[in-house]
Amino acid sequence: MSDRLATRTPTGPAASRHPALRAAVRLRLTTAYVLLLTVTASWLASQGHAERARFVRHNSSNVHHLELGQWWTVFTSGLVVDGVPSWAGIAAVAVVLGLAEWRWGPARAGAVFVFGHLGATLLTEGAMWVMLTARIPGALSRARDVGISYGLVATGACLLALGPRPLRRFGLSALAVALAAAWALDQQLADAGHLVALGLGTLASRTAWLRTRAPAPTP
């Protein structure tokens, strides 16, 4: 009887938590964002082409919407995975943002992601506004500008910049070359925004707030 009791599986909240559940609790910011992206992507996949196009059009953070005071688009634009398959974009967020949250905690990881997303969006759209004001050919007031990539690039660049020396030297350089090549080939607004986000992520890595590592949260 005593042997049976000794080998019985323990019960209670701590013992019943699955490793995946413990990881989800610890990475609560990443989990919430991944779920939100998944719900949005699933809803868009269930809609027709016209409805998907309308949703993207109304949530693009372009000059037209910002001039109308629709500043909420700079946030809702980050709910759409654009330019790559939804599963690939969501997986990239889970890995990059999850690693950042694991290292720095939800507040710092979220701040870097939002800084990259908002900063790159406002700087690129500000440049577009200047081009429109100066009547430079090629500027668009209603450009399609949605996606998670600005925040993702900024967070990834910040992680590389704060990583081991080989990662800083070669990983960050490789990312910069890849983004510069993409811009040189396509010369799209998003390509320029990715380079801006890279700079913002590298800039964020220089702050004492991130260089002082946050204490690891209790599971």
C-alpha cells in the first residue's frame, strides 16, 4: 500500500500543468498575440476576395487614413499577416517575439515590437507625405501598408544586436544585407520600412533598459 501511494502521480495546480501550458503562461504576451493573429487570419480565410481586400484597405496605415485622423490603423495594421503565408508569419512571431519575451519579459519585448512597428510605420508614411507634398512622382496616399514585419524585424534586430559577438557581427550584417537587397530589387514602401525597422531595433538595443536583463518570471 505504501509503495502504491509513493508512486502515485502528484495532483494539484503545479503538478497538473503541462509543459506547453507553463510556456504559454510564461510567454503570455506572445501567446495572446499569436492567438489574435490566428483568429484574424482564420476569419480572413473564410471571407471572399472582396471582403479581404476591403479589410486590408480599411486597416492600412497610409497617408490618406492618417490625414483623416484614423490613427487607429497604425495598430490594426499589425493584425494582418501580409506578403507571406499566414502560418509562416505567425510562426515567425511565435519564435522571435517569444524569444524576446523569454529573455526580457513581456513589457520590454512588447515595447521593442511596438516601437519598431509604430516607428517604421510613421517614418515611412511621413516620408510618403513629404513626397506627396513635394509632388514627387511615385508617391501614393492610399498605399497598402499592413503587416507584422516592421515589429518583427525590429525585434529580431534587437535580439541579434544583444546576442553573442559572432551573432552581432554576422547575423545582424546578414539581415541588413538581405533587407537592403530586397529594397534594391523591389523598391517598395515595405522594403524601405524594413530597413527603418532594422535601424530602430538596433537603436533600441543600445538602451540601458534592455541591456539590464529583466529578472526571469516565475513559472
